[in-house]
Amino acid sequence: MERLLKTHYNMSSREIMDSKNGVSTRRMDFRDPVVENVCDKFLRRSDVGYEKYGRTLDDERKGKHKDLLGYLNDVQEELMDAILYIQAAREEMIDQIQEQRMNNIIRNGNNGEHYDNTPEEN
């Protein structure tokens, strides 16, 4: 019993709830911190989805809450959102480049005529 208490004492609230609900855990070693960060984000994203819908993707699939067409529709919508985020990020980057050029022009005290090559917006 003391060992169980020590184990629970060192566990996060999520780990405690997971163990009570029969959720499996595994220890993973990462050689690449980028991969570790992505995995952490997947886990957090899964937690958000579970909080919002009260079930896992596996529960959803096995419970036939959505069919293949529904999953494909979700993928399409997510990819469309990704394209919008990419475009917004591109426009933000262009704005930052133009602002940096203007700051250089002001700092150098010239009229900036030679700075007429701005990034193209596609």
C-alpha cells in the first residue's frame, strides 16, 4: 500500500485519473526534443478533445459515431483551416519585412527608392 501511495504521490492528476479509468501508460525515451514536443502536443490535443466530446477517437470509431465520409469531411475542413493559417502567417511575415525595411530607411536617412523589391503575395 505504501508503494502505491508513493506512486500516486509522484503522479500528475491526469496520470491518477488515467490509472483509475484503466488508461495505459508507457515511458518513452526521445532522442529528438522536436519529436517529444510534438508528442506532448498530441497528448494535450487528445485531452482537449476528450474534455469537449467525452470520448476518445477510438470510442468514436468503435461506437460508429461517425462514418468514413464524416472523417474525410473532418480532414478536409482541418486542411482548409491549415491553408488559411498559412496565408495569414505569410501576410504577417510580409508586413514584418516591410516594417523592418521602413525602419532601416528611417534609420539610414534615405528615401528608400532602392527598396522597391517587396515580397510577392501569391
